[in-house]
Amino acid sequence: MTHPICQKIQPTRGEGHFLSMGREERADAGRGRKMGRSALGLALSVLLGACAVIPDSQAPGPLADFAQQNQMDREASQKHVDALQGPLSMEEAMARALKYNLDLRARQMEALLASGTYRASLLEMLPSVNARVNRTERDKVRQSLGVDTPTQDLSSMQRDLGVSWNVLDTAVAYFNARQSDGRAQIAEQKRRKAMHALMQDVRNAFWRAAAAQAMRSKLRQTIDEADEALKASRQIESERVRPPQEALAYQRQLVENIRLLEGIEQDLAPAEVELASLVNLPLNQPITLQVDWPKGVMLDGLDNTELLENIALAHNGDVRDSYIQSQMAREETRKVMLRMFPSLNFNSSARYDSDRYLVHHNWMETSASLSFNLLNLLTVPVQARLAEAGVQLADQRRMVTQMAVLTQVHMARMALKNAANAYARAQQMWEIDQRLLQQSQALQTALLRGRLETVSTQSNALLSEFRRYQGLAQVQMAESRLQAALGQEMEHQPLSQPLEALTEQVRQKNMRTSWSPEQPVTGTEDKK
């Protein structure tokens, strides 16, 4: 497609004006014409280049490529993902998230990449091995004053193979490798934190999906009954069978119940999609959940705050991250101090020269050199002060992180207790509302109670059931937050371990009944 500006360029001046000028004027005009032509050529080049990059909105190529790439990406994301067989339990959902979640896969790849960078940095400590081939051509022979014979061929070939080792560069490479190791450990801690956040999301989404699965039909049925009762009430109001105030109060109560039920329905609607996204299942695939209500909430050991604090300080990912940052800051200080030392370089090479005037064509050559940049005496003290300030900042951040983690432990501990208490109350309320619903339905069958009372009782029963599921989800999330604050997770290999084995491992982990130290607290150990 050609831009309208690029289609035609009209001249602006005639040539007769140039012929009517004098010689000097024509010369000046000629020089001006040349400059004008140069400027015009430059402007045309820019204009044509701009026309070349004007996008054509009707070109189908890029869109087709995007569609093909998107299709390939979707197929790749589902590759090697085990198909869902039967109902999905919470343990299997957690195992699938650990093994197939795309975001966690990216975190794992980042950790592997950082580990590979560390291994590559170790190679920088090796000496350099250089091979060189050189051919020399001269147009005149090499001849010294007072000597009438040549001392070098006009053409010769030189080859050498040498090893060079710089002591200072090796020391700097050593500390660079230690810093790369620290970055690899930081990437691993980020993977752990992402895994803890994922487990929280999976638990919450599972119980919300379980609530949607159990309540969807009952919610829709109750909403339909309330709508029918509302229509009947409006008919009664129009016929003036009852006083208008009584009919309006009746309708308001019905609308309030409908609004409450529709709010619950809307809140639970996306739960299955969220769960499918977290465990990397097709978003449009229906999921049947296997709901096993826990027998109780694990609260044993929560009162031993000193033990919980020690566990968190030893295993929490943020604390480990801050400790690694402090170590890396100290390594940077050591690197700066190395610049105060001279550079010692050793070279050893095997050489060959084809020059026929040489007595020995092959020889070994060894050298050692010592050099020092005198300007380092001025720059290193400033850099050392900056590095030391970085160490102090890292230490201060580590202390801040420790206090924040201890606060998280106490907050998570109290949140778990409060969530367990709220869940117990929600369970009691649900049991009471279920009994009230049974009595209300019996009275309606016996024509002793109106439809409004029955709809209200059904709404209260559904609300208490929703709060029951919601309370259990809050307990699960509070437990996950406490596990994250303590740095507790199971040892696993999500990319290679079979799904069945990982599911069983999750089940054994969830069967823990105490926060006591008898249960092994595992986590990624620091690399030595």
C-alpha cells in the first residue's frame, strides 16, 4: 500500500528564472541549487524510507503467524500433561499444580538457568589457552646496517600454542563464581516462594469449586422459586388481595434473598476455571471434585512460639534470600580489595617459525609479568567505602526481613486459630440451618407456612453452607500461609516424579497432625 504523500512530488519552481540571472548570480544559484538538490535527495530518502515502514493493516501474514504460534503454544503447554482420570481430589490438584503449573515451571527454569550460569562461571577460573597461526610477507628483506646479508625470509609462517594465567583475574573469577552461586540460590528461593503462593491459591480455588459444585443446582432452584414467589406477590398486589404495605414488604424480602443468592452464585462461578488454570487443565473441561472433609484443624504446637520462630529463621525463603544478599555484598568488598594488588601474569607457549635463517625453528617460551595500575591507589578506597556501605545496607535489610518474617509467623499463627474458630461456628450454623430447613419444608408441605418463610429459610441454609465452605477455605489458606512463613514444604522433583507418587507424597504431608519438630521440616539447603 502506497501512502498518499509518496505517490507524487510536484516541482515548485521553473527553469526560466535561472537563465535570466548574471554569471555570478548563476554561480551562486548553481551552488545553492547543488545544496538544494542534496537536501532534496536527503528528504526524499527519509520520505521513501518512512513510506517503506508504513504498516499495511490488510496484510494477513503477521496475524496468521500469531495464530499459528498461539496454537503451537497451547499445544506445548498441554504436552506431557496426564489426562484427568475420575474425580479430582485436593491432593491430586496440589500435585498437578506442582508438576504442571506454567508459572511454577517458569520459576523452575529460572532456577535451572541460574544454576547453569553458576557452573559456567566456574570455567572463568581456568587459564586461557591460545592457538595462533600467522603468515608474514615482506617486499624487502630484513637487513641491518653494517651487515650485507639478509637475516629474514621475505615470507614465513609462525605458529604458537600457549597457556596464559593471570593470578588476579583468577581471584576475581573465584568471587564472581561465588556471587553466581548466590544468585542461583536466590532463584531457588523465589521458586520456593512461588510454590507456597501456588499452594495457597490451589487450596482456596479447590474449596470454592467444591462449594460451586455442591451448591450450583440448589442455588438456581431457590432463585427460581423466589422469582416465582415474587411474581405471585406482584399479582396479589395488583389484585389488592392484601394491603399494599404488606405486599411490598414481602417483595422486598424476596428481592433481598434473590440478591444474596445471586451474589453467592456469581462469586462461585469462576472457581472451576481458576482451579483448571492452576492445575493446567483445559479451561472448558468439566471437573468433578472428590471432596473429603477434614476431620479437624491442625492446631497442636501453635503455642510454642519460640520453636516456630526458630524454624522460620532457619528455613524461610525471605530470610535465606537476605542472608545470601549479605554474603554477595561481602564478596563484592573482597573483589574491590583485590584491585589493591598487582596483576601477576604467567605465560608459557610452544612456538614455531618457518624462517630458514633461524637456527631453531621450534622452541618453548616462558614469561612472567607484574603490572599495577597506579590510579587504583586513588579509586580503590572510594570503591571500598561504597562496597562496605553495601554490606551494611544488606545487613540492615536482613534484620528487617527477620523481623518481618517473625511477624508473619505470629500473624499466620493467630490467623489459623481465628479461621479454625470461625469454621467451627460456621459448621454449627450450617447444622442448625439444615434442621430449620427440614422443619420449614415439612410445614410448607402441611400448608402451615407460606412460601416466603420457606424461601428465606432456604436462603439462610444456602448462605450458611457457603460460609461453611468459605470457612474451610480460609482455614486451608491460613495453614498454607503458616507453612510459607515457616519455610515448610515437601521434597519433590515435579518435572520428573510421576503424578501418582507426588499425589501420595502430598497426601502424607497433609496427614500431619502437629506443628511439632518431630515432623521433619525440609527445604532447599544452602549450597556449600
